[in-house]
Amino acid sequence: AAGGPGPPAGSGLLGAPAGSGGAPGTPGTPVGNALVGDAEAELWAAVARLPPKQRQAVAYHHVAGLTYAEIAEIIGGTAEAARRAAADGIKNLRKTYPEEERHDGPPSR
């Protein structure tokens, strides 16, 4: 697993053909394609800057939906190590991903 977790060129997220279904608002759907842009590119760039094990654990768990045991089989180590790598990766993303991109609702008071 040498490459980054970004979607391959010309396809939807994780290699699924673009437009292959999925929930509205997700990449590969008409609404999702309209919403995808700078924010997604910035997120993938932030993920790409993570150390390799963190990047892989975050992508495999939070994007592909794999269990930590499945991730451990792919990247090596234990399920606990995969869980820790994913948690550390999310912690790093919270520090490095632009603050304004993480707020869905109105600003808190």
C-alpha cells in the first residue's frame, strides 16, 4: 500500500466509477459532484501530509469502513495499533485541517 489515499484520477472515491450511486451529496452523485471542490481537495491534501500509517489507517477506517483488525492485516501490526494510528491521524487532522472547513453549523457563542 504505497500510494496515498486520494481517489484515482477519473473515478469516484476509492476507485468506484464516478456517478456509480451513493448517497446524495457524496462524490460520484450529481449533487456530490457539485459540492466536491476546494474543500475536498484541501482535506485530501491534509490527509496526504499525515505519516504513512496514520494516513492509511484514517483512509481505511473512515473512508473505506474497514475494521481495525482488517486494517492491521493490510498495514501490519495489531488491531490496537491500527486504532491508535487512526486516532492519532484524526488528532493531527484536527490540528492541521483549516478550522473554518470543520464547522457545519453557525459559529458557537
